[in-house]
Amino acid sequence: MYVFNSLIGIFYHSKLVNSLKKQGEIMLQKGSQAPLFSLPDQNNELINLKNFRGRWVILYFYPKDMTPGCTTEACNFMEIFPKFENLNAVVLGISKDTVEKHKKFAQKYDLKFPLLSDQKSDVCETFGVWQKKSLYGREFMGIVRSTYLINPEGIIEKVYPKVKVNTHHLEILADLNSIKNDL
């Protein structure tokens, strides 16, 4: 009976975790394998996370192109983009915006890294960044600005939930330098 109850408990816990994950309430954790995905970038080219094995991946999720916070974040990443490249790292931005909107955003701010379109929010949900948000007392679902640092083997090295756009890029650079120095 104990084994049966334990199995039922595990089953319901698993269903709860999967249910919460689908609702975007649980972010992936350090040490987890980063889920593979393919999404179109601003040039409508299909980008597959698997193609970046052997490189560090800075996978950042942001709410919307052309908004003040998202523009600051993207431009800050671009400002130190060569330093990331020197550390064998690639920057990938993901939002629900269309390919066309990403193209305008990338052109306007001369962004050299891929901006991926997740219009159905499948990848956002998988990574747990599609969450309930509130603004002026109104609740809605949206992308919580978050970043995953993924190592060259495809394992999540660090999770940055609810980041601050003004300093986030420098925090990632410092962490990446520190991690690489420890290797």
C-alpha cells in the first residue's frame, strides 16, 4: 500500500509540476539540460539551439521590441557583444514579436545577434518565463525578463530571473569570465 501511495504521490506531483510548467510558473534550474528548440530570427532564418553546442549561449527573454527597457537591454548586450564573442559566447534574444518587428528593431539599433520570434510562446513556456504579471492592478500573462546562461554542453549554468536592464549585461559578462577562469 505504501508503494502504491508513493507512486500516486509522485504521479500527482509530476502532473502538478508539468501543469505549472505549462503555465510558466516554474523556471528551469541550473544543471538542467537546456531544451532544444528552433525559431525564426529577424531574417526569417531558422535558428536551432543545438547548432550552438560547443559555445556558451546567453539566452535572454524580453517582453517587446522597441520599448524602453527592452531597447536598453538589447543595446547594452550589443555594447559589449565583442567581449562575449571573445569568450566563445553567442547572444540570442527571444520575444513574442514577429520576424518583421524583430527586423525593424535590429536595423534601427544595429543589433548583430539573432532576435528569435516565439509568437506562440512555446519556448517561453518551456523555459518558464511566460508568467502571470500585474500592472496597475491588472493581471495578464507575459514574458518575465529573464536570462539563461547555457554552457557549451547544453547545460544551464546560471539562471537570471527578473533582471535589471541597466546592469544585467555586465553581470553576465562577469559571471562568464569567472566561470571560464574556474575551468
